[in-house]
Amino acid sequence: MTINKLKVFCTPFCPKCNQLLAYLNNKKADYVSYDIDKDDNARKEAIKIVGTEDIESLDKLPIVVIGDKVLYGFDKKEIDKYLS
């Protein structure tokens, strides 16, 4: 099973986001990170994924998109399923 590059939507002020990015770097994962505070298009895409504009207060961050699967938050076991 080939996994497309992970798309990670996060903010620099989110502790879970920073933990996830450090974890992905440590695993040498193939991912693209989008800062939804600075990137309006990324914020719009994240809003579309979540279905609400109130992303930060929903405790949904980080949002990880792998193909058509969406993961919310940082769950090592769940992320590891998609890392080769």
C-alpha cells in the first residue's frame, strides 16, 4: 500500500502539533506541514475538512490527512499505521 505524503495542518502555538512534527521528523516521514495561522488557503482547507471555522477551540489540531483518511490530534499508534 503506497501512502501519499501526509498533510499536516497545525499552528506553531499548539503543543500537540509541535510534538507531532517532531515525531514525524524523527521517523523521517514524508509530510507537508501547513501553518493555518499564516496560510489562508491552508486554513480554508482545514475548515472544509473539519466542517467549522472554530478549529483551534475544538481541540482538533493537529489535523493529519492521509489520502482520504483524516486524523485529529496526535496519536502515535494511529500515525504509525500510516508510516512505512
